[in-house]
Amino acid sequence: MTMTFEEADELIDNFVDKYNIQNVNGVDFTVYPITELPCSSGKLKYAHFLFAEYMIGEGEFTKSLGDMLVKSYAYLARFLDEDDGKVSEINKENLTFLKKLNEGGLYSSLILNEVNSLILQNTIEFNNFLADCQNNYLTK
């Protein structure tokens, strides 16, 4: 199946709006069942690649657009298979972490570190794609 630029744009816009991704901060590690996604995570990732490459090729790629796309792509790491019970476990840990943080205390959690690691991996993956794509268009 192919996807058009317009379909990619709409899919990303709906995803960003539904989860208010523009306003997500770096200390909340809420996760969701993967079944909440409107389509497969692979299709959403593909939409990000397609949209970014199109915007770069058209010379319309801005820093703010890039920041939003990186944040959105990284956010996909928050969608987990709910069959292993980790969604509720992680969200409970997250609430404890946020409570301790608001109280000015310290709290460390291995399971939240795992989520943060997945978010970081997605961030690196998409940034690497952007760098490769921008280099391709610079050499043309």
C-alpha cells in the first residue's frame, strides 16, 4: 500500500492532536496500549518519514516542524503491547514518580528508565533519518 503526502499529513496531525503532543513534557512517562493507535505503529512511522522527506524536498522543512515531528515520532515509544501487563505497571510507577517530583523528592525507577530509553531510541532513529534525508537533498 502506498501513502500520499496528504494522507501522511492527516495521520500525523490527528495523532499529534489526539495526544496533545505539542505540550508533552519530558518528565511524564504515561504509556498506552498499542491498540489505541489509529493504525499500526509502522504505518505511523512511515507517515513521519514520508512527510518529513516531502517537506525537506520542497524546502519547507523548518526547525519547529522538525521539533514537532521528532517529538511525535518519539512519542510512538509510549504505545506498548498490553498483554504483558506493563501498561498499568508503568503508569502506576509514573504517578509515583510525578508525586515524588512535585514534592521535591527524588525517585528512580527501572521500568520508567526503560520507557525513557525507548523514547530516546525513537528520537535518535528519526533524527538520523532527517540528517540522511537533508544530506541527500543538499547534494542534489
